[in-house]
Amino acid sequence: EDQVTQSPEALRLQEGESSSLNCSYTVSGLRGLFWYRQDPGKGPEFLFTLYSAGEEKEKERLKATLTKKESFLHITAPKPEDSATYLCAVQAQNQGGKLIFGQGTELSVKP
Amino acid sequence: NAGVMQNPRHLVRRRGQEARLRCSPMKGHSHVYWYRQLPEEGLKFMVYLQKENIIDESGMPKERFSAEFPKEGPSILRIQQVVRGDSAAYFCASGRSGPNEKLFFGSGTQLSVL
């Protein structure tokens, strides 16, 4: 069964304190791995798509990497506005566009 | 360039009533997905539709739930005879061409069943 597990469930950082969020996955043929950000009361907002092991993508203070079993979202020198829940999702081969989401990591950045 | 529009934002129903949730995809998008987010749980896939077709409904409960995406108008998620366990946030996402592309999500409909 295709599955996504994110850790930690919650992460509290001081402003400027870099860290990483983990996404472990098992899928019968990975088509793509997606990272989304979700603010309270809102829908997920797309961040990155990664397609193959070794691939990396960056956007401002965020950098996503992918291996054959997991993905990391690195946050460099975070700011309070980076506080949100970060969601990881996988798309499997022969499953259309369906995304399988992890539970998310709730990030809180204190000034 | 409006994003994915969902309405209503909040919907309150009593047990046994019907709930209708609407989703208008982004302009130019013909693929719609519905997800449900229960309290303290992640987003769960429900159904994938293209115009006038249900492509994948493997995540839909077998009874009381149905979805459509007509040729004209929004996609509708319909829940008949709601029960307290249906209380959740329901999100719609749209895409232009299906697999491999990013999905754009609406702000969701929060359904509360009394």
C-alpha cells in the first residue's frame, strides 16, 4: 500500500535556526513527490515537485531534496512568516493525478 | 485570474440533511479532485473527475457520497443523510492536464454536522 510518513509532527524553531523536515514514502512506482504549505483555514499552497532521486529544488529559504525512500525540506534561517503546516504528497504511476498525503509537520518559528 | 473557488466556506447541517459543496476550478483547468481533511488527520483523496466523467472514485465512501463535474458549471460533491462523522474540511483542487502537474487547491468548505 502506498504510504507517506512525515516527521516530526511538530517543530518549534527560533527565528534564524535552520532545520529539516522529513518525508518517508513507500510507493509502487513514484511519478512525483510534492511539497505543499498549508496555513490555518486555507487550502494547501504548492511549493515543489521532485521527480527523481538526487533532484533538488529551491525557493527563497526552502530547499527540497529527494532520495529513493525519502525527501527533506530544509529551511534555512526561518522567519516567523514561515510558520505553517508543511505537507508532503506522492503521486504513483498508473494512479492518475491522485496525491497521497502525509500527516504534515506543523512548523512554528518564534521571533 | 481567480483561483479555485469553493462555496460555501462554512456549512452547517443537522443529521439526516443533505450537503452540497461546490467547486469552480481555475480557468482553463478541466481536472478536479476532492479531498477530505478530518480533525487531526491528513488530506485523504476522495474522487478525481474530468468534465462529465468520473476518472477515479476509489476514495469515496460507498454510500451517501456522490460527485459530478458537468459540462457547464461547477463540480458538486453531494453528501446525503449526513452524520456527525462527516464533519470535516472538504478541499477541491484543479489541474490543467492530470498527472505530473501541480494541483491548485481552494480554501475548502468546513462542514459541521449537528
